Amino acid sequence: MMNLLFGISVLVFIYLIYVLIKPEKF
């Protein structure tokens, strides 16, 4: 369960960085 939570956290973190780098994607 801890592993799944860590995976989700990493995906959300990468998604946030992607959105910040490409604001035009909104």
C-alpha cells in the first residue's frame, strides 16, 4: 500500500511540473 501511495505521489508531482512548464496546455 505504501508503494502505491508513493507511485501516485510521483505521478502527481510530475504532472504538476508538466503543467507549470506548459501553461498553454490548460
